[in-house]
Amino acid sequence: MYIVISHPRCGSTFLHEYVNEYNLNLGAKGITTSAEFFNSRWDTFEPIDYLFSNIDDKMRFLEKERNKGQEYSVKVQAYQVEKIRPWFDEFYKNWDRLILLKKDKWRAFLSYQIQSYLRWEGRTTHNREREMISKLKPFFVEKEKVQVWLWQYNLLNSHTGIRLYHEDLNHDLLCNLFDIDIEERFTRYELDYEPYIINLDEIKKEFHRQESSSYLR
């Protein structure tokens, strides 16, 4: 089975759509609400009839289910499992890991800031670009957010696996790669994010300065 490890706004939802179908064909169960099982924002998942109080609850649940012979298809943002890395690496040691990166990290950073500004409203994150635009107004980005974003993104460098770039992927390629036949569900936003950042010059300069000193190879 495969597991996607990435960072928000880097295409993990898109890639997981195909990985999930592949895993389901191998007997894994899928979950809804969010495929990010380790995201602290989510404590319930369908069809799992269980309320998770913390990440330890989630780890114990997966262990118990595996002991019953049941696996779950999830995707992971690297920062979500950083505090449980020894457990995570051991638990998924026999899974193939897909490390999903972005060539254009600057655009991914801006997309992250815009969705944070919109409070990660479900109706703006995927396939509703017009609705997202209707809710957007120019806003200020604190310089401290550059360091946080790059640190979290660069955690991907500590994970081993098959490295992929979102920009290189498309529907037909992924269907062929995983030998599946599903409908194409996601389209990429084409919006130019830069005009919405009030202090764009300051943030852009700071981003590229820090990026050059912490380049993810």
C-alpha cells in the first residue's frame, strides 16, 4: 500500500484521491471528513464510530485495527507526525511512501496564507476558485509566518520514499501509474495570489532569503 506525505497546499488531496483508490482495491478502508487522520483539527471520521481525544487515541486505534487485519488509507502532512516520528516510521515501514513536493514553493506558501486567511473554509480549498475569490480581500502577512512555513515544509526532507512533484502529475498519468479508472475530480487554481498580499515585496524578499538558506534538495 501507499501513503502520501506532503504539506498543505502542495497537492496531497489530489494525489491521495488516486492512492486511496489503489489502497481500497487492496482491502484498506477509506475515511471521510478528512483523509488527514493525524490532523488535530479532526476528532471524528466516517465510517469510524469513535471520538478521538488526541493523537495517542489515533495511534492505538490503528494498532488495534491492524491486529484485526484492517488497514486504513490516510494521507499525512509531515508536521502532523513530527512528534511521533519513531512510531510513525515503524508503523508504516512496510508501506511505500510518496513524498509530494512543490517546484514552486513560493506559490504554495501564498496559497497556504490565503487559505489561512479564509480560515480553511471547506468551500474555498478545492474546486471553488470563484467562490474563494469572492471572499478574498487584501491582507497582511507577518514575516514570522515565512520561517514557520519553510520549517514545516522542509520536514519533508527527513522522510524517505518516492519523491514526486505536484506540477509533474496529472489525471491520466496517475490512473496509469496505479492501474485504476476513476473520474477526474480536482482542478488547479490559476489565480495570481500576489495582489492579495499587502506587504508583498517584504514577504517575497524574506521568503526567498530564507528559502535559499534552507533549500530542500
